[in-house]
Amino acid sequence: MKRLIASAISCKDIEKNASKWYNCSMLKTFRYRLRPTAHQRTLLEQNLEICRWVYNETLAVRKNTWEQEHKSLSLYDTNKLLTSWKQSKPELTQVHSQVLQNAQARVDLALNAFFRRVKAGEKPGYPRFRGHGRYDSFTFKQSGFRLEDRGLFLSKIGLVKIVLHRPVEGKVKTLTVRRDSVGNWYACFSCEVEEKPLPPVDRIVGIDLGLTTFAVFSDGQEIQRQRWMKQDAKDIARLQRKKERLPKGSPERKKAVHALQHAYQRQTHRRNDFSHQESRKLVNTYQWIVFEDLDIRGMQSTKNRLINRGIADVAWGQFVRYTTEKAAEAGRGVVRIDPRNTTQLCSGCGEMVPKDLHVRKHHCPHCGLELGRDQNAALNILARGLTSFRLGPVEAAGLSVPAE
């Protein structure tokens, strides 16, 4: 037998709600690998160091002004200081003016976030000064760069070879040049693009994210968990031991650190690729996707190191974020609901059925419903998502689950 969900969504309702996602522009980032020459690489490194100096000096000026005069400087006030700084520090002229202004804008954003956290009663975390090697990108806001057939022209640096593996779409708003942990350089174009809505479909899904199984859908499908940390654990442990045996500052230790960074980067790339691939499948298949609004940081505050590492490894937040971004471009919808008691409630009758974490089957003594614990939670997530749409209770095909 099959039990149909009482509150679903009709194709007409889907098209009505999906239409408000269309005909809108959005920002999208296109990232490309740069192949700078040895001289250009030196200039890029110098740009980063100069930007780091401007960042630290701007933070120091704003901090000292507040402590000594109880006066808050604005971003415009700090921008005016650049003229006098260039006179005392001529190397600032080697960097495009808008790049220096962006370094100051980052200080302003960091301080604004600090004050927001203070007002919200959160742990404030005052902005830190950036140490050597701790500043990894600089941004051209409107000018200073030009994409040509032969490469990417950067002001004060020259024409840099770029790997254009796909065309840049839309109107380019900013360009960020970024260095990763292993020393590779990338050009990240932030572009204003038009949305590309997919044809509406009459499918909606609730998704329960977990550690045993990465994701369980309300229609019974599953995404198996990939243990990224475990795949490279032996290699990382070997490199860690090798690094600790070598004297600090030695060329051999630097090579070991570089190899270790490569191992961590492989892990990150696999995780990113998994999240991109699975989120794309999800957006292509379903019109509305319902997630739990998980407090991931709060879940990692426990003293269980194994659970904390597992939560960090599965990267739920990244998967939800990628899905949300792809859904916005495709004219799909993503909803986040309160996760409270989604595991304990019976999706059949709504009664509370308490169960410990090790109990992987849901059995309701009230209505007799039996199914997997995670799928029961996914059905509850879907029901709450449907309630949040404020649509009338309708019935749709394809939203059925087996009941024993």
C-alpha cells in the first residue's frame, strides 16, 4: 500500500509561486586559473603585501582614533588618508588606487560585523591584524583590468595568461585576484547575469541531512555519505609526522608543508565537487526543496570530537548554500524550516514518538506507521515546508511513500 501526503502542491500552484523567481538579475562568480610568469608572480605577491599593510594601518588608525578621541572614522575618512600615506610610503603607488580602497573597505565591513555581533549579544570577535602570508586576495572594483584575447590585463602587473575554460557571462562588476593555500592564482569575476529559469516541474521534496546517510529524501531517495577526511587521513598523518621531524625554517620542512597543503586541498576539492554535483541534480529534479535550518555551529559545540569532525566533514552548510544559489538562478525555491522534533514526530498521525539516536527505525504505536527514522524526519520537514507556503491542502502525484 501507499500513503499519500495530505498536504502537497499542485502544478498550478508551483507555476504561480515559481513565476516570482523569474526575470531577475543576480550576481554570479566565474573563477579562472591564472598562469603568471615568475616576474608577474613577484608583482602579485608585492600587491598582496602592500594591501596587507594598508589593511593593518587602516585598522590601527580606526582603533587608535576611537580609543584616544572616542571618535569613529568612516570609510570615506580613511580613503582620504591614502594620499598622505602614498607620500610617506611611495611603494603604495605600485598598486591600483581602487585596490587600496578595497582593502580599507574590508576593514569597514569587518568592523560593521563586529558591532552587529555586539548588538546581537553574540561573541564579538574584534577584527585582527593580518600577519605575513595572511592576506590572500585583492579586488579591482570598477577599473584597472581588462579581459583580452591574449590574456587578462591587470594594472601595474601587465598581461597575465588566463585559462578561459568557459566564457564570462553577463556584466562584469568586480575582479578579485586570489592566491590559494598552495600558491596557485585565480581570477574571480563577479558578474551581473540574468536568471535562467528551468521549466517548472510538479515535484517537491523534504530533505533530512545526517551523518550516517548524507541525505534522505521524503520520496525515499538517498545520497550516501562520502568520508573525505578518511580518504586522505593516512597521507595527511604521514606528512604531519614528517613535518614535525624537520627543523623549522628549513627547505625540507617547507616542502613538507607544501605537500600537506596539497593533501588538504585535494580533500576540499572533492568535497566541493560532491556538493556541486548533488545540488545540481537536486535543483534539476525538484521545484521546491525544503531543508532544516540547522544550527551547525551549535551542534559542533559538544565535547564529542568524533561527532564534531563528522559534522565538519559532511559540510551540510556548503551543500545547502550551493543548492540555494543554483535554485535562485534556475527559478526554483528553497525553504528552511524549524528542525525541532522532526525526528520524534510521526509523519503519519502527528503524535510524538520519542526515540534514542541509535534507533534507526520509526515505529508509531498510535497509527502503526513503520519506516526509516530519517525518511520519517524528511516527511515532517516536507510537511512543515508546505505549511510555510500557505497554500491550500491539495494532492499531488509522485509524493508517496511505502507503508508497511
